[in-house]
Amino acid sequence: MEIINVLAAAMASYIFGAIWYMSLARPWMEAAGIEADENGRPVENAGMMPYLIAFICAIVVAGMMRHVFTLGGVAGVGKGLMAGLGIGAFLATPWVATNYAFAGRPGKLTLIDGGYATFGCAIIGLVLELF
């Protein structure tokens, strides 16, 4: 049954990511330095591979969070939400910020991608504890 929890949490985070990045597509593309065509779409299309990788990574993150929650005794929707928020804000986002700082990426990109990592982990934590 744990695999169902993990897949549901990964899917919820993935769907949130789709909404997050659709609503922030233009500022994200500008901050990432991605050239857009006249329709606002990236000039170079990477196809479906980034979406597949993103979903696989969401499963990996949700699976590890399930493991950490079990070891740490995290139980209950509120605790799952707060633990996920903490993992995103204090583990995932600082790692993104470090990588982007050394790569000379704009702070705006760090905020957008770090925001997704933070809220995506919070959603994973919430959904993991709904079951």
C-alpha cells in the first residue's frame, strides 16, 4: 500500500509543478535565459524527456520522504505538511540556491525553482499523510 501513497504524492506534486510553471512560464524562461518564439514557446523543444524525468524524480523524492517520515515518526496531515515544507525550504531549496549561485543564475530563477521545491515537498508530505 505504501507504493500507492508514494505514487499519489508524486502525482500531486507533479500536477502542482505543471500549474506552478504554467503560471510562471514567462518569468521563468526569462530568468533561465530560454529564447521564446513569437508564441512565447521555447525555440528549442526538448520533447517529452524533461516531463518524464520530472515525474521519475517526483517518485524518488516522495519515496524518500515516505522513508524519512517512517523513520522520524511523522504521522498526521499537519505534521506531514510541515515536515514536507521544512524539507523543501531547508534542504531542497538551499541546494538549488547553492548550485545557481555558483552557476551565476539570477535570483529570480532561484525563487521560482526553489518555490516549486518548497511547495512541492509540502504537497508530497501532505498527501503521504492522507493515507
